[in-house]
Amino acid sequence: MPNKDQERLATDLGATVSLLMRQLRAASPQGALTPTQRAVIARIDADGPSTIAALARAELVRPQSMRVTVGALEDGGILARSPHPTDGRQVVFSLTDQGHRVLADVRQAKNNWLAVAIADRLTADEQRTLEAATALIRRLTRE
């Protein structure tokens, strides 16, 4: 059972991580992409081509909502559809070359913003502390 200090730390960490994620999203050059669209292209990049149903399950949204998200990404030239390799009734979506470029640009902008913020706002000792904290946070996210 967590004590009061651990509960406070959990609350502070969650709020701080949320703030960091908002800052990283704001640093992205692809302001026209929604958080769900960004999550979809990152998931397809990591896991490979996917159906709308699989994407909806992974992102915890209804298939109808995912259909709208994927449709916008397809219209924007970021995703392309192709026949499902084993089920002729379905289609799978994959990143286009433009989609790979968009994702790389988003990631680069986020990394650049964070690297500059670390360099400008933290001392060398604080940077070492952040490195240690990052390793601890990584441990928290492993199951």
C-alpha cells in the first residue's frame, strides 16, 4: 500500500509527464495532425500495416471513429490502402513515403525541442539526474 509521499510523487509525476507530452506535441511541425492521427501513424510505423479494426482496438476507439481518422490520413497522402494478405474482405493501411517523412519530421522536431530545453535549462548535474530519472521511469513502464 503506497504511503502519502508515494501518492504525492505519483500525482506529481503524472502531471509532469502530461505537461511534457503537451510541450512535445506543441513542438511538432505537423499542427494539422490530431493526437489520434499521430498515434495511428506511429503505431503503423512500429507494428506494420494494419486494419481499421485492429487500429481501433489498439487506440481504444470505435471503428467508426478510426475510419474517419484513417480516411483523413489517406486523403492527406500519409497512409495508403492495399488488400489484406489473407482476407479479401479487408484492407490494410500502411505509411506512404510521405507518411514516413511526416513521422520523421514530427519526431525530429520533438527531439530537437527537448534537447534544446535540456541544454538551456538544466545544469550538467541536473542533466545527470535527469538521465538517472529517465532510467527509473523506463523501469516503471516495463511490465
